[in-house]
Amino acid sequence: MSATSNTVRFALPGWPWQRLLKPAVFIMALSPFIYLLHALLTGQLGPNPIDTLTDQTGTLAIRMLLISLALTPLRWVVKNTWPIRVRRMLGLFAFFYAFLHVGIYFVLDQQLDLAVLWSDLSERPFIVAGTVAFVILVPLAMTSTNKMARRLGKRWLSLHRGVYLAGTAAVVHYVWLAKGDLVEPFIYLAILLLLFAYRFVRLAK
Ligand code: HEM
């Protein structure tokens, strides 16, 4: 537990809420995966299942990432540490969905064909921003355990601040690729800017 969270008392309503928090969040975060798997196996993903899967997993990854980022300021707003208790789990779910998203794109869509990948990259440069986001998320997921946090000490905190960079690259990726209806990507951009503003104001204070 971080130094800041020591100063904020954990005050969720008593039993059973404290025990239910993590399993409830786990089930909520996993249920879209179960839904997608079911839709895939029962042929309910529309005429282009690979496109649907790419879009759905990308959206899930960015949502989980932004929610996990929002949990830190939420702790300050609610003056309670319960958001921190589920932050790592949601960060890992963001990675899980990003991993599926990237895997579906590389393996199912591009069939690991480097020439096809290269030409897609030159036609759709937004993929570079997605790659940056993913590359940042990998070491964060790999060092997310308490053991790694202890081993890396202060460097762990600096490394994990990279999650803001990953969030920015992911939002750039989405805003860049979006055509037509721009509402959703701009909502994510607004959320990201709000999170930056909140952190900035707190730092300034
Ligand atoms: C190697 C990394 C990545 C690659 C190659 C990649 C590739 C793609 C592709 C091909 C699409 C579909 C574009 C289209 O519909 O025309 C897409 C959409 C998307 N990606 Fe990625 N992506 C990557 C990483 C990420 C990451 C890390 C995130 C989020 C954390 C993300 C979030 C999204 C979102 C939100 C969409 C739009 C979904 C929608 O249209 O509803 N991507 N990505």
C-alpha cells in the first residue's frame, strides 16, 4: 500500500461489501469477454467477426485503461482507499483486452504476414500510436505484482507513471482512426484531459 493510502482510511461500508468489491469488479470486467466468446461461438458477431472482435476488444481496452487511471483521483474525491484496491486488477484487464486486440489484429487479421503488416502500417499510421500504447503496457503488466514493486522500489513508481503515456497513445490511436461519428473518441479524449488537469491541480497545490 502506498504512503498516501496510509493517510486515507479504508471505509467502505462493512462486511460483506469489502469482501465483495474485488470479486464484483472481476466479474464485471470479465463479463464482456464471456459475452464476446459466446457471440463468436454462436456466430453472432455479424458479417465480419474479425473486425467486430478488433473493435470490441480495442474499446474494452481503452475503457479499462481510462477507468483504472480515474481511480487515483476518485480516491481523493471519495476520501477512501477502495478505488485503489481494484486499480491493479482493472489495469491488468486493460492489458488483457489490449493483448486480445493486438493478437486478433496480428494473427487473425494480418495472419502474421510482415509484408501485409508493413503496407497496412503505411496506409493506416494510427497503428503506430496503438503500438506505442501496447509497448508501454507490456512492462507495466509484467511488473504489476507486489514482489516487483518491492524489488524496483522508487523506479517502480516512475515506471508505472508511464500508464498516462499509454492512455495518451491509446486515445491518439482512437481519435486518429475514427471516421464519421467522433463522439466516443472525443469523450475519451475529454476524460483523459480531465484526468491530467486534476493531477496537475493537485501537484500545483
Ligand atoms: C500493436 C498495437 C495495436 C494495433 C496494431 C491496433 C490496431 C487496431 C486496428 C487495426 C483497429 C481497427 C481500425 C478500424 O476499424 O479501421 C483498432 C481499433 C481500435 N484500437 Fe487498436 N491497435 C493497437 C493497440 C491498441 C491499444 C493498446 C488500445 C487501447 C488501450 C487500442 C484501442 C483501440 C480502439 C479503442 C479502437 C477503435 C474501436 C472501435 O472502432 O470501436 N488499440 N486498433
